[in-house]
Amino acid sequence: MTRERFDKRITEALHKMTDRAAYEMQDENWQRIRKGIKEMEQSSGSGRRSHWNRKVGIGVSAAVLVLVLSISTRTGQAALEKIRQYFEPEKIVEYEVEGSREDVDSRLQQGEIGYVVYYDQDRYKVVEDGKTDRIVMRDPAEGMPEVYMEISQDADKLPEELAVKLEAELRKDFSRVEAPINVSEPLEAVFIHAINGGTKADDPIVDYYLISNKKGGTFIIKMKYFLEAAEGHGSRFRSMLRDFTILE
Amino acid sequence: MDDILLKRIQNKDKQAFEELYQRYAGYAARVALAVTRSQALAADAVQETFIRVYFNIGKFKPGYPFEPWLYRILINECNRIMKRRSRVTYISDYQINQTDFAFEDHRPFEEYEELYRAIEGLNDKLRIPIVLKYLKGFKEKEIAEILSLNINTVKSRLYKGRQKLKKAIAGSKKERNPDDTGKI
């Protein structure tokens, strides 16, 4: 059988075997959709989003959880190991990307610099060099602009001090740099956003989230992506950050 | 989707939303059924998808094709629902009145059923691109966009999917007729 005939037969089989069920579902689905929309609109003044956020809240922690323990002693190291065991090696994390909800198979990343985060293991991998960890695309398309989320630590500078330095550095390469602000979503941090251009799909974007390590230093989260990917990779990185946890 | 309909839906015009539903629900239901392999799960996925479309239509970028956006939501809902529920396939989901086809098609219904069962037997990674291409008619580039995959990965999965289907069909033909060479 030729490729064309086989392709045609696949199409015919899929159509014939879904004909009746699709027809039967149409009206009932519509009634349920109407009911669902009505219920969502009535359930809260702010609509469906707050309803979903409550559901999401069950699955993900909304803020950084700081686990206080010393890692300088043997007891401390044992305790750290226990804490690490508390985090499942893999779990499902709910992401919201471009209006769509996804349950994402996520893998635990335990950084040597003292943090844990869950990353989308189908799309990304972690490249470590001991001081800086980068979550990069597993399968980037050819010619695609750079996309990554980098995690590092500056043990000596507060988030506010670092923000001044990073903002000045960004101004050299980016046409628009927004002044640092404090944010609480996806976690408590000082946030800086920079974009070069802003009209072309591949215009680069850098976001910094600067998180206090509670010891006078800062965890630096740098996200690099591009305009077209703001709702895609940008949203995915922010979803990962909801589970970012510092092991102090 | 035309810009006027889009604007009306963004302004929460329920009639416009119903127009959108009537336009896109048929194929969405077919695709959901072929992906989830259950009428009950497919119904849930389609309902959730259109509710999400209604509340998130503001995130859709005007000027872009609507269907890849819609199907990205649909496939994500299918995956989410399949992960959360146990895999139960109800025979009644696929009961079709075979006599309906007896007069309109000379090809034995059994062959379609066999091929459909083989598609159902593919793992999710291979089955979903096959369904999007052959049932909905999406191009490889669009499938890559819907599934957030590299286009070469999509091509490779479609190729592997087709090969597996050919093998499965050849195998069942041989079972029915041991003298068959298996060539299809």
C-alpha cells in the first residue's frame, strides 16, 4: 500500500470511529459548559481565576519556604539530608501557560549552593558548574534565541544592593530596563525586567528575581528568553519558581 | 476566527461564544476522544477546554491562528485528565452502529476498527501527533507549536507512529490469514 493510501486510511478510520460519539457529545457538552461558566462567574466577584488559584494553591507552595538548619556540623548535614528526603524526587506541578493549564512531570533539582526547585523534565535539563546552575532547553530548535533560568548566590550583597548593580549592567545592553520593584509572585523578591527592542519576536528579555538568603546574601535567579516566548518559557520559569525553596 | 467574533467573545457576548463552540466543538470532541480513548474523559476535556477559552480569550493574540491555541489547551486538558483518572476504557464508548456503514462503504468496518484500535494502542507521545495530523489535518509545524516540540521531533514521532501502525495492521492481518505475506 502506498504512503498516501495508508495515510488516507488512517484519516478515514479516525473519522469513522469518532463520528457518533462526537455528535452525541455536542449538546450535552454545551449545556455543561454554560453551567460551568455561570457557576464560575457566580462563585467569586473576581471570576474563575481566583477559584483556580485556590485549587493551584493546594499543589504548589506560593512563597519561599526557608528551612533553618546549620550545614556546618555533622548533625546539621544529617538534618539537611533528612530535609532533602522530604522533597519527592519527582512530582506533578500545575503550570498555567498561555491561558492553558498543564500538569507537568517535574524533577527535583537540589543545588549545591543550598536550594531546591522542581523543573519540567520533559522540556528542560540542568547544567551545573558547582556555583551556578542553569535550567536550559532539552531540545532547542535550530537558530532559536537563548532560553534559560540561572540560579546562583552572592553571599555578601543584599538584594537591594545587587539590584542597583544589575540594573546598571542591564542598561548597557537593553533599551528598556524597568526600575527594581518588590514582588510577592511567584515569590517574595526584588524584581528587575529588561527588554531590548520590544517589537520583534526574537527581541531578548532578561528578568531577575533577587531573593534574600536571610544571611546578608542573595539568591540570584536570572531568566533569559525572548519576546515571543514570554508567555511560554517565561511562564514556565515563573511556575517553577513557585516551588523554589532555600535550605539555609 | 474572525476579529469581530473574537472581540464579541472578549466582551463576554454569550451568543458569540456559542457560535465559536458550534464552529469548533465537533472536531475538538473527535480529537479528545481519540486522545483520551474514553467518551467520558473526552467530554470532560472538551468542557474544560471551552470554559478555559471563555475565561482566557483575552490571552489569545489577535492575528494569530486560533486553532493551534485552542488545540494546545485541549491537548493539555486531555493529558491532565488522563493523568488524574485511572485508565478505564468503556466498551460502550466505541459502540457504533455498524449497519450505518454497511451501505456507504465497501471497505469492511472491521478494518477501520482494527486500525483505530492500533492507533489507541500507540503511546501518548506517538498517538497525539498522529491524531492531530490525520484527524484534524494540522501541519507538522502547527503540531510542533501545539505540543511545544521541535518540528523534527514531531516528524520523527509521526514516522514512528506510522511504522507501528503498519506493523500492527500487518500482524492482525496475518493472524486472520496465516498465508498472508503481511504486506499492506
